[in-house]
Amino acid sequence: MVRLWKYHKFSIIFTVVCALFYWNFAYRLDRIDFLKMFGLWTGLFFLSYKIVQTNPNSIKLLASIALGFRIIFLFAIPNLSQDFYRFIWDGRMLLEGFNPYLSLPEIWIAQGSAPIAQAQELYEGMGTLNGSHYTNYPPVSQFCYLIAGIFAGKSILGSVVVMRFLIILADIGTFFFGRKLLRLLQIPENRIFWYILNPFVILELTGNLHFESVMIFFIIWSLYL
């Protein structure tokens, strides 16, 4: 333990502080607190850079750190985006046999006949701007929302956990095939960590539940194939 601290103390410090920053972002950040948000963003980019810089060839260690940072967000309700309320709505509508592309949440709410659990709460969460427009999320994303509806059809937090789990799986896939692709291109495979440990990727995709991570996975996979 003493030897580990002696030779890796800076890496340990950077990782622990980075994890604390992510935890604050996930559970203690008010979206209108600009100074705190800016400070966390700045600190996370600096610390993430130092983590990669001090462990450039420690593939397993960096991969474990990247996964750990994502797991921090597992039970957090996104605080910088409200899109996930519409994701949950669409998934539950699909589960009930309704095409989410053909109806508006505001109509269901106005009629008082929404066939899904927590309809009013979901509508208020997504906001009237979102609820007054037809969904524009693609079919693959809709399938992910459906999975959330299957496993957590009556819990918003449960749906968030399921969707976040799928996003984390997509990033694991990107890491797996990204390394293979980099090797084929004769590029150092540790370059994948500039994506996997990028705070913007972790916060915006895993943290705020945006499914571009799934799109990126399929792009990387297709390039490898």
C-alpha cells in the first residue's frame, strides 16, 4: 500500500478528486449555479488530462477509472437536460402499443386519457415546448426507451437507471471496438481514452442521458467491420 502510494500518489489524487467533482455534478449541482458549474467543468478537464498523462500505457487502469466515473451517475436524475422525460414518455407509449411519432403529449394530457404511468409528471418534466411537438428521436433510440419502459414502467428513476445502463454499455462497446480500430490504423490504442475519459462525453452522454453514445458505438463498429 505504501509502495502504491509512493509511485502512484498523483494518479490516485487526480482520480479521487475527479470522482468527487463528478459526484458533485451528479447530485449537488444546481443548473443555475454558473460559477460552480464552470469550476467543475474546468477542473474535470484538467484532472482528466492529468490522469491520462500520468498513466498513458495503463489500459486496464484507465478503463476501470472511466467505468467508475460513469457508475457515479447511475442513480442521478439528469440536472442539465429534461429530454429524458420525453424519452420515458415515448418508451412507455410504445409499450402500450401507441406510435409515439403520431401523437402529442399535450393532447393526451388535455384529454386526461394518457395510457401510461406518471403521465402528468413526465409532461411537466419535459416542458410544454417539448410536449407540444412530435417526437424526433430515431427508431434505435426509441427501442432503448422501450427497454426502459419494460423494466421500469412505473418509476422515473428506474427508467433513468435502465437508460443510463444502456448508454454505459454503448461506451464499453466503443472502447472495445475503438481499440481494435486504432490498432488496425496503427495508431496508439491509448488514444481511445481521449474519448472515454473526456468529461464532455461522460457528463453530456452518461450524465444527461443523450443517446449519441449509441450512435457513436455503431459508427465505430461499422468502421471496424
